Amino acid sequence: MNPLDDGIEQLKLLPHGPEFRFLDKITRLTPGQAGAGEYLVRGDEPFLRGHFPGNPILPGVLLLEAAAQLAGVVAQSDPAIPALPGLKLTALRGVKILGAARPGDVVRLESRVLARLGNLIQSEARGFVGDRLVLIAELTLSGETTRA
């Protein structure tokens, strides 16, 4: 395990601004292979007011976005492979949202790179609230190809 100082530098690998970042810290990183991170559902996020009034939960698509962001950090951190410009989530497979995260919950995410082919990266991700599995997904990320 690498010392990460909360992974602040690794979060800079994401193209997202802080307003659309669903990772607060990286807790474990094996560059280019696997990692873990956390997101605290604070309760003051604007989207929670409408999802759902009186019973707020983190939308499943944002749980999935958090997993994709972690997968991007893992993929872009490989020192042997140049970072891919414009890395984006481009495909989902086997997604199961098995639970919810509520204000005050810490979502713990894990991601592992399964394969790389050119500008495509296959990853798997899991999300947990406490010991409860709340997300399983296979993600495809793709970056822009560089032209000579």
C-alpha cells in the first residue's frame, strides 16, 4: 500500500471539477491495477433535496459515477502507461444497485482494472456502506486516441 495523504494528488487525475467529484479521498492505490476510495454523503448536496424529500438517498447513478471516478484514478495512475486524455465512462455491464447511501453514510468504493486495449479500459467496481454491498458494476472507460 502506498502512503497517499488521502490521495489528494491522485484526485487531480480526474477531469471533474470539485462540484462533480464523488470521491473525497483515495485510501488505497496499486497504480494502474486497483484502488479504494471514500465518499461521505454529507446531506447538504443540492440533489438530495429532491431525491427524495423527507427520505434522501444518494442517487444510484451518482453511486455509479463515484465508482467510475475511482476506476479512472486507478487507470490513469499507471506510471508505465501515459494517461489518456479525455478519459470518460463509455459503457456499463452487469450493474446492480443493491442498497442505498444516506446522509452521514460513508460510501467505500473499490475498483480493479481487468484489461486494457488501446484507449479502452475494462474495470470492475464495488461499493459498500459499512459492510453492506450496495453496488456491483463492470465499467468501460475510453480516452481520446492520440494521432501522430
